[in-house]
Amino acid sequence: MKFDHIGLVVRSLALGREALSPIVEIRAWTDEFIDPIQRVSVQFGRDSSNICYELIAPQGDGGPVAKALSSGRNILNHVAYLVPDLSEAGGRLRDAGAVPTADPMPAVAYGGSRIQFFVTPLRFIIELIESSGHEHRYRTSNP
């Protein structure tokens, strides 16, 4: 597994950018992605240490992101890793006691590559992104 990003739930991408940029010194933001399958809009930003943050805003009511936002829980939502084989990596997480939250699904921000979320025995969420040999499918707009 290779670290990819930290996911944060926000009410809107604009408010998230405004609040996060000065805190962790985001130096570049990607375009916004609207993902109707996940029912979210997302945007990625890199800080001065080159750590990638994903802002996740709900698209409508319902779904886990809207629930996290309304409850105020799971705002620091997940840690994401790129994996070459989602089935293999997911099996390894299951063997370690992690439970999938849903079946694998394609993600717009990753060019349709499959993603899957797992709740670990320590009660934090890991997202696996099937990389298919590609490092990142999104780019920040400023270097």
C-alpha cells in the first residue's frame, strides 16, 4: 500500500478550501470533481509538505458523508492508500479484522478506478484505491 491522501468532510468545497488553506498551507488545488455514484463533490489540495488532503462535500441528503456532517462525527474521515489489486488488499484488511462499508465502486476522481472503504478494528476508516499502475489520476492546478 502506498499513502495517497487524508479525507476531510466539509459542508462545501469553497468553505473547506477557505478554512484548510491557511491552516496547513495548501499550495495547490485540483479542479472539483462531482461523483454521482458516491453522491459527493471532492477536491484535492497539497500542502507545503506535499501531503494531499481531499475535501469531501455531500451532494444532497443521505449517504455516509451527509450523515457524518450532520452528526459531527468522522469529519477527519479516512486515510487513503493506492493498491495494485483491490481484491487482494481488501482481503488482507479483512484478515486483519477490518470490515468493508460497501462493495467496491468506481470513482470519478480516479478515472473510474475502483475504490472501497473499510472500518478497522481501531475504528478508523481506510480507503483503498485500485491504482492499476498509475500514481495519481488527479492533478493540482498549481505546482
